Amino acid sequence: MELNLETLGFTKEELQQRVVDQLCKELTSDLDYEEGMEFPVDSKFGKKLQRVVEAHIDRKIQEIAENHIFPKVSEYIENLTLQETNKWGEVKGTSLTFVEYMVQRAEAYMTEKVNYEGKAKGENIYSWTGTQTRLSRLIHQHLHYRIENAMQTALKDANSHIVKGLEETIKIKLKEISDSLKVGLKLGK
């Protein structure tokens, strides 16, 4: 009896596939031996191959997104119009583009009246008084922060110079006192 692939029950393609599968398995994993047991672990080559493949996939996804998805999203946002409706879905007011709507909302946010804590009327439960716009409060806060930091820096600098000057003056005075003192010893009869 002659031994060939057919007598073993394989086709040429099946044998090639098994060889390729075994080579891949051997290249991408190793066996680790611990207390007489062996178990598969990723090989250095397998880990490196996985990192390279993941990086390639990430680049391809980014490229597809930049070429196809991002332009469509930008076009959608630029052409999006918003229309205010009542509770029955009937149109009221004029339609706005998304950019016009965002500008309008930003303007409303900045000019909204707030209390001394920066809270709008709906955010406070008790005795709300709108004393200023949000923009003026934010400017006030920023200026307060900058002035406070400048004052603290100036005070720290002044204190370091004063302390240094006092230290030098005290050393000079102590030396003068030390030089002017005369120590004598008198022995009694």
C-alpha cells in the first residue's frame, strides 16, 4: 500500500491549511512550564505582531474617518437648521442654522442675570436677586484672582526683603554690643 495524501484522508488544500495554522500557532505563542504543567502564553513576536496590526487598524480607521465621516459630519452641522415648535409640533418663530443657534445661546448665557454666587434665577431656591450679568461676574472673578495673586506675590517679595534686612541689622547690632562689652575679672582680698 502506497502512502499519499488521499490514503491519509487529506486534500492538498487541507494539508496546506493545517501547516499554516500550526506555523501561526507556533510563532504567536509559547509554552510556559510551571510545576510540571505547560500552558500557552503569548510570545514576544505574537505581542509585537498584535501591536503592529492594532496600529495599522487604528491608522486605517482614522483615515476612513477623516476622508468620509468627518466631512459628512461637518457638512451636516453647517447645514443643520433648527426650528422651534409648540407642544403640538406646530412651527413657531424663524428657523436658525446651528451656528446661529449656538451664537444666540452663548449670548443669552453671557447676558443672563446672576446673583453674587453666579447662579441664575432657576438655580436658587430662596430669595434670588439678579445683581449682574454672568459676563460681568466672570470678568470680576478673573480680575479679583489676578489682583489677589499679584498682591500675594508682592507681599511675599516684600516680606523676604524685610526679613533679610532685619537679619542683617540684628547681626550688626549684636556685633557692636559684643565689641563694646568688656569682660573683666576682679579678685577679692
